[in-house]
Amino acid sequence: MFPSPRSIVALILALAFAAPAVYRVTRRKPALEKRIAERVASFPGEMGVAVRDLETGDEIAFAGDQRFPTASLIKLAVMVEVYHQMDEGKLRRDTVVRLAEEDKAGDESVVLNQMEPGLNLTVPDLLALMIAYSDNTATNLLIRQVGTANVDRRMESYGLAHTQLYRPTFRDGHPEVFPDLEKEFGLGSTTPKEAARLMALIADGKIISRAACDEMIAMLAQQQDRQMIPRSLPFEREEILVANKTGWDAEKLPDASGFKGEIRTDTAYVKGPKSRYVIAILTRRGRDKRPGADNAALITGAAISRMVYDELSRKGSRPNSVSH
């Protein structure tokens, strides 16, 4: 007996909703999708991935719409707002900000925390420190200039409603906006799709101007934390640009067992001889809390990054995409 049309429709819908969180996978890249899925599943924690080929528009994502804590990745959004306010004349590029002892954020050995009070810094100085060295003191001085709520409104204007900054750094439990979300996510939140989309806007010159985006890319290319997305790319044989921003923190709330897992994030624009794409890898509730390069989030993220690079750099791998 053949199934009825109604039962066939029900089966199709059931399979669709049971499918993994993957969108716009290509017909000619099933092996890549499978390999990424296996690595994501093997990670001891939660991981989300989003990739967009900027030449074809092809995309793959796992947990693409899940909200993750950003840690310092949210500094990408702060940078975008700074550039907008400079373009609008609300903030002058040559504005001088004087460092005070009370401005120093946390006890980390970031650049500005080692400087004597009274140091004069320009807006480009602070941007460079915030992006390349993830300097939290520089970040807070810039947030003071542009405003937390303005960063969030800017992200919303780009359709990035889940990409939000909640407060300056090292101010746990003292949010400036969205206090309930800050309790869980800390400094900020985003999704893999939105993080990749924000980087794509910069890569394609769609924030303010091509010149402004080129400045942002140049700063991101000076990123000092290269342990995830850039880590295993074949720099020894090819000229590759990687402009990325990372994040690292601990969960603000423990899980059911009382364990506070680790957060590791990285988003990048990658341009090689045969490929141009953006990739976001976000993790949370990581069981591996080792601070060194062998941390599971870094190893897993680096492996996925290399898989993507090799596949998108393959000659003739420019297929049309289908949505799932």
C-alpha cells in the first residue's frame, strides 16, 4: 500500500525539522558539511559555525541562529560604531583621551594597564589597541566616547538584532542595557550567522565606505591572537590575508552541575589566491579550560577553518547553492 499524500507531506516536514541547523549547503560540498558536522559534534561543549563564500554567496552554518556570549568579539561592533560616529562628525579622529589610573580595566597585562597615568591617546590609538591586542582599557575608553546603547542601535540598523553590547569590560553585574541578558552573556552576545554577516559587511566595503572598511580590515589583520581561525592555514605556501577578532571568557552562569564552562570565539575575513570568504566559530560551555594552545576549542576551530579554506580554494569549486 502506498502512503497517502498527507502522510508524505507529514514525513517531509518531520525530516525538515529534524535536520541539523544547516542552511544553504551546496550540492558539491556534502563532504565538507559532513566533516564540519563531525568536528562540531566532537567538541566538548557547544559550538556554532557560519561560513559565507563572498564570491558565490554559498553559506553553511551549524547552530547558526543560536545566541552565544561574544567575550571580546563584541569589540568588532564597538569599532564599527566608532567609525560611524567619526563619519557623522560626532567624534573627531584627533580627539585626545587622557589615561587615568582609574580607567585601567581589570588586572590583565594589556598595553594600557602598563602605562603611566596621563598618557594622551587618539581615537585611532585606542582602536588599534582594542582590536590588535584586545586591550580592555582601550575598549572602555572608546565605549565611554560612543555609548553602549548606540553600539546596539547600530547593529540593529544592519539587521543584527542579536549582536549586542551590554556594558564596558570588567563590569560584571553592572549592565548599561538589557540587564537580564547581561546576567547570562556578560559583555555581549551574537550568533554565528550575525558575526559572519558583520564581518562580511566590512569585507565587502558596505559599512560607511570602502576606505573606512579597508582601515578596519588593516587593523583586524594586525590581530595578535591567531590560535584559532588563522592557526593552521597554509601561510608557508600561499599569500593569505586573515583579518580576525577573537574572544575568551568564562561563562557567567554555571550549568546544572555547577560548572562554569569556557567561552572561545573567533570571526574572520579570509582572502587567499583562490578564495574570499568570512567564517565565524563560536563556542560556549567548553569543558576544556586549559589556557594554552592545546585547548579543545582552539584545536577544533583551527581544524574546521582549514577544512573550509581547502574546500573553497579548490579550483572549480564554485557551485550553485540550495537551501535546506
